[in-house]
Amino acid sequence: MKRTGVLFAAFSFSCSVVFAQEEKHGTIKVKKETDSIVRELTPNGDGRNDTFIFNGNNIVEMKARIVDEKGNVIFETNKVGDKWDGKNKKGEKMKAGLYYYIQEAMGRDGRVYEAKGTIKLTW
């Protein structure tokens, strides 16, 4: 099986877990520390779950964003490897609570891949 597009979002210092259905020409993966559905981000500088990283392999282009419960875009990027540290676009700490990530990418195979889920922000 040839894999030409792999997309995943990750917490630092974590292991790989399949988040969505495998497809013939690619997979969507979420790297996370535990098997829980809600990922917890604790950006307190201890080196564990301090950032949420948007990564991918064989990606031609990517768009990723973090939104709050009201749908307001808190963070967005089109760069593979960018990290969210719990702050908004102005660098201000967001309040503790639930946030959502959406990552969409075009693989070298021309297919569109998407990963999305929930992040619990705790200070």
C-alpha cells in the first residue's frame, strides 16, 4: 500500500495513535499522550503537553486552526510543524476550557486529508 499523504496533529513528547479511518493513499493520524478523545494542553513549561503541533508528511499545502466554543478562530497556520501554546494571535493566554482543532491538507497524491478534535486547555 503506497502512502503519499500523511497528516497528523500532535502534542510534544507523545506517541502515535490512529485517529481516523485509514485510506488507500493516506492516513490521518493524531499523536497524543493518552487514548482519551479530549487532548489536554498544559502549557506550564514542564516539557509535557506544552504545545499542540501540526505536522504532516508528503503534504503539498496545509491549513490548520484552533477555534473556541463560539467558533472564533484563536490560532491559524499554513506551516507544517507550527505549534499552538494556548495563546491567541496577540500572544495573550486564552482562558482554560475546550478548544477545537481543524487541520486540512492536500497530499502529493492530490487527495484532501482532514484531522479534527477537541483540546482541553488547562493552565
